[in-house]
Amino acid sequence: MTETQVLNETGTTLAFSTDYKRIAVEEAWAPQQLLDVYRTELAAGNISDPGFNSLWGYYLGNTERASALSARIVEAGPNRLAAMDAAGVDVQILSLTCPGVQILKTDIARTLAVEANNILKESVDAYPDRFYGLTAIAPQDPEHAAQEIRRGHDNLGFKGVIINSHTQGEYLDDKKFWPIFEAAESLNTPIYLHPNTPSPQMIQPYVESGLDGAVFGFAAETGLHLLRIITSGVFDRFPNLKIVVGHLGEALPYWMWRIDFMHATSVKSRRYEAIKPLKMRPSDYLKRNIWFTTSGMPWAPAVEFVRDVVGTERVMFAWDYPYQWDPQEVAALDALPWSIEEKKEFFQGAAEQVFRL
């Protein structure tokens, strides 16, 4: 193994392998125009979603962390590249930050999604060796979203689709959204299902206890969303659909045995109208149609567990910039007791295969 040393921005010397690229696949970005719209909507009280008001009411505030985040997230140039270089990250796949345009009125959302994609294309073109992009869509209009997926793939050269989980309390298992799945599957382009704060229907116990965000609410909401997609039969209808999910699967790999057991029990009992027989067990779809990233979860025991239960080829690196990123993280993951081949698959190969880089 060849190794290099870098003095990162904190003054710490990091050592990491140079035998493979490190491709970080869940890296947030937003055009300034979108943050301006968020700020206007918050000031006017136009959005009633408690999760959005909690999340962006904070990140558009005046604290040191909020100011740093809002400055970093709109930048896809020298400062972002410097942070990457300081930690040994070679490439970022950029995607529109949560909740994207999904919180906005449909006409505004459509326009902003197109504009955001055009702006992101400029950044990707400026640094083609360092950045790739995912297509932002407005699921509020599924047919327009499908068209934008095709434009992102065919005209902009983007490598997948970003969906920031629920859209104003609606979930993708609703068949009205299935044109989105149809477009993604037909193009063999993956959907990254990124967390959102819990929907208005479920958020109250989370927000009143301060647990609505990344500490727990994100995982509870997105794990629910992904499980709804599985149990609704989406992957029986779209067997070649690829979905990527962060935070090591929002805890679903840990629950696989119990999910299979209780799903089979529910099917047999006919207790729920929504639970129908599937062609496979729920866990089988997690092992066939889902890929898992380490965004926000660079914890060796959890990484090893998920690799063990879903397969090493389905787990890949993400850095969660600029929300939860640590310059030491890459060196720590580089130090895991894996072979060079396993590390190359984790940092580079899986991303190249899934996103067709």
C-alpha cells in the first residue's frame, strides 16, 4: 500500500492510502437563490411544516455553526476543494440539500429545480475531475419530475437523482409518484433517498424533545419511507430500480430479520390493506435494490455490521459535507483492517458501478 501524508486545515497530519480514489457520494449543495427563497418564506410564515421551520430556521440564523454552514453549502469551488484536499477526498457527488424544492408550491418548485440543476452543471463543468451532480426534481409534479430526470441524465450528464424523502407529508409509495421510478429505472440511474425532517403527521414528539433532526428524526423518517417503498411493491413493479440511502441504511439493516418475520405475519393475517404479498422478503430487496453509504456514520462497528448483512459491494463512502464532516474521518476509515481491494471497492468501486462514473 502506498501512503501519503497531508497537513489538514486543523494542523493535524493525516496519513492515507493513494491506491484508490475517495468518492464521497452524499455531499450537500444549494444555490444561493434557494436559500434566499427559504429565508423569504420563513420570514413571511408561508410554510407550516414544523420540520422545515426547525431545520432552516436554525441554519439561516446567526449562530457560528449556522453561518458557517450557509456559507459552505452554496460554494462549489476553491473552499470546498480545499476541505476535500485537507482530508484526502478526491471527488464529491453534489446534490441539492434537504428539503430541496419539495417544501415549496408546485410552480415555484418546478422552476427552482430546473434553475438549480443548471447552476450545478456549471460547477461540475468547472471542476470535472472533482465534482459530479445529481438531478434535483419537484416530485409535486411527477410528470415534470420524470422529464427533468431525463434532462439531467441526457443533457446535463448527471449521475443520479436526489429526492429529499417525503414531499409535504406524501411518500413515494403512492402510485402517483411512480413516473419518477419509471424514468429512473429506464435510464438505469439511481435515486438517492436523502433524509428529511419527520413529516407534519409524525413530527410532534420529535420536535418537542429536540430530536427532529439528524440526531434521530432523520433516520426514523427516512427508514419509514424506504420501508414503505419496499412493502408497497415498488421493486416488484420496477425490479431494476436502484436506490441509494445514507447513514448506513437508516437502521433498516439492523431490523431485517424482524421486518421479514412481521411482514410475513401481516401478509398471512390480512390485517392491513396496505400489506400485500411480495415476490421476495423485504430483506431481499435491501440486498438487491438498495446501496448504503456511510454518511454521518463513520463508526467502524456499524460499518462492519452493515457490510456483513448486505454485502461489501453495497456499502460505499460518503462524507456528509458540510453538515457532519470531519477531516480525520478518511484516515480513520482508511485504517480499517480491510484489504486494498476491499478499500478500493468501498471508497471508489461501488460508487463507480452504481453511479456509472
